[in-house]
Amino acid sequence: MSKNEWQVDNLTPRQREVVVGVYHGLTSREIGKKLGISVRTVEVHRYQASERLGTRNIAGLFRIVSQEKRHIQAKYPELDI
């Protein structure tokens, strides 16, 4: 994949944090506590990330993160994936 084809690069930093939390199997409450934001804010970020990535469910988010895991690790090491 070329650098312009990585879907996670289209997300905001906060959306990437939320998506990685989903990938790790955390609930919205757990993600919110970890990031210091409300559950509702987590849900909004997850929804917006899903829209940007063209997926409608958590399985789709998981699939994209799984496919782009090496890129995420290299470009966003602070995400601890």
C-alpha cells in the first residue's frame, strides 16, 4: 500500500485512540476512562471514525485496524497497539 492509501491516516488523533481501544476489546466506558472523556464522546468518535473508514460496525473497525496494524505501529507508536 502506498502512504496515501492508509485509511487510519484519515482519522483524527482522538478517533485513532478510540478505534485502537475498540481493537483491544475495551468498552466505551473503559476507553472513556482511559482517555479522560465521557462515554458519549467515545461513542461520537467511534461513529465518526466508522463513517470516515466506510464501515458500519465494530467488526469492520477491527478488520481495518488488523490490516493496517504494522502501519499504525510504525507511524503512531504512542497508540500501543
